[in-house]
Amino acid sequence: MDDFRLESDWSEIKDGLSRRVREVRVELYGEHGGPLLAAALEMPFRTWMSYEMGVSMPAQSILRFIEVTRTNPHWLLTGEGQRFLSRRDSAS
């Protein structure tokens, strides 16, 4: 039973992450801006789209996404707090 719960939690985490990266992409690059974001992230568009569809994102891709979009890491992982970093947050 515990294994099922962990698997279920992991699925929810992955679904939430893919939903939030898509939200950021749409907000910053538009509904059809996937190719633009993929270029900014220096990755193939198909790779980016797989992340939006729920494929696990490697840490390097998550970190690059945060850097390029200035997304708040806490919000990205949990959905809580402010979506984007303020100028003061990034100056540290």
C-alpha cells in the first residue's frame, strides 16, 4: 500500500510540474511559443514538448528553465507562492 501511495504522489508531482512549466511557457512565449522557449533553453522542441506532456525533466533542464524564465523554484515544484522571482531575489 505504501509503495502505491509513493507512486501516486510521484505521479501528482510530475503532473504538477509539467502543468506549471506549460503555464510559464504560455505566459512568457504564448500558446504557440514552444519552439521559442526550446531555443532559449538550447534544446530540441520535441524534448521540450515531452516535458510539457509529463516526461520527467532532468535537473539540468529544470535549472536552465528557472534561469531563462526567472521562475520561482519553490512555485515551480510546489505551485505555492509567487510564480516569478523578483529582481531582488535574483540579485543575491
